Amino acid sequence: MGHVRLGALPRTRRWQQVIDLIAAGAEPEQVAGATLTAAEKALANAYDDTGLTEAVWLLSQLPLAAKEVEFAKALRERGLDVSNNPSLAEIIGAVSDVIDQRIGQNGHRTDLGEMAQMACVETLSQVVGERTTQLFDTTAEDIKRELSKLGTKAQFSKFARQFFSRLTNRLLDSFVSRTLSDHVGAAQRFTTLSQKQEFSTALERHCEEASRIVEEFSGGWFSKTNWEKEGIDRESARKFAGYAMKKLTSELQAGARGVENVD
């Protein structure tokens, strides 16, 4: 992990529009919409991004593996190198390694794929971590039980929503953060660093709210696909991931238009 290297914003007309919006005091929703439009090329291959596909596939596999009697064996059958009584940290590390391996086999690293890898790790840490922090001496059986709970239509919907919310915020922030610092100071968009942070927080909240669109259909996809195919393969995960990114991008851009209409 940690291979993402992002420099200055590209010098194109669309990116200049993003910079101009920030300087002019545009709302986070408007900046998000303009950023997604400018990043169209980066998002164009979401349907075929190996890192994104693998992250989504693994997130779908963990709850299914947790429902099997031999949890560790089920994880290993899905490519995760874990011990017989894996901790959450061990599982998360194995998940990250598998995504790394798949990206490496594909021979082409993308910003989107690596952000998906990080969003996957963060989502697991938060969702499963929060469910087990109240337990004293968390065991592999505790981890198994909590992951198994994510294998329902309602719970997987929330699980997927958190992942795509984090991924989209990472994507937007990776671009926007490269220019925000240039707009801090006297007579600038952000007088203080605190104001700049407030903007970033609002952008994150916008992504979280927009990701509700993913929650609406992801649980149904998980249950239906698992039932019909007796499992979820990578091709199904690839199609779902691409569709989810398309719907979420449209939702974020619709939010930008909504702000413009109010103005």
C-alpha cells in the first residue's frame, strides 16, 4: 500500500475551472461536481480497474467466508494467507496483500485501484473494529461472528456504502487537496487552516450523503448474486463496482447542479 503518487493538477481547462470555483468561494458540492467532470478520464476505466474489482470482491467474500464452519480455511481458499485463528489486523493485512498481488499481476497500477485498496482496509478497520472494541481479548471467533453479520442484505448495504463513500472522498480529496493550500491566507478563499479543514469535512460529508444511492441497491445485488450463482465471482464484482461508481458519480454531479439551482 501507499504507492499513490499525485503531483500538481493537470493544466487543462476543466481543472482550471475547479481551481476557479475554489477561489470564487463555491460550495463543496459544486467543487465535487467539477472535480468529477475534470477527472472523467481517471474514472472512465472503473469497470475494468483490477484494484477496485479485487477490493469489492474481497469485501463480498469476507462475510461469506465467516458463515462457513472452518473460517480460516475459507479465508485461505479465497487467497488470504492467515493463521488458524486470525486476528482482525491479520485479516486486514492479508486483504491488502491480495489486492497488491492482483494489481501486480495485472501489471498496471492506477490511482483509483490503490485508493480502493486503502478504502477497503479503512472500511474493514472501522466497521469490524468498532463492533469488537467493546470485547475483552477479541478472538477469531468474535471476528468471524461480526463478519458473518455483514452477510445480510441490510448489513451488506451499509458495508458497501461505507466503502464507496470512503473511496469517492479519497478520489476527490486527492485532486482538490493539491490546490486548497494555495487558497489559504489573507484575502484568500480560506483565511485560516481551520476554514480549509471545514471545507474538506463538508466535502467528505457530501460523499457520505451521496453514497446512499449505493446502499439502495448493493444489498439486493449481494443477496441475489450469491443465491443465483452460489457465490460471488470476480466478474460479478467487477460489474457491480463499475455500476456503483457510475451511479455515485451521477449522484455527486446531481448534488452540484442542485446547489447551482438554489444559487
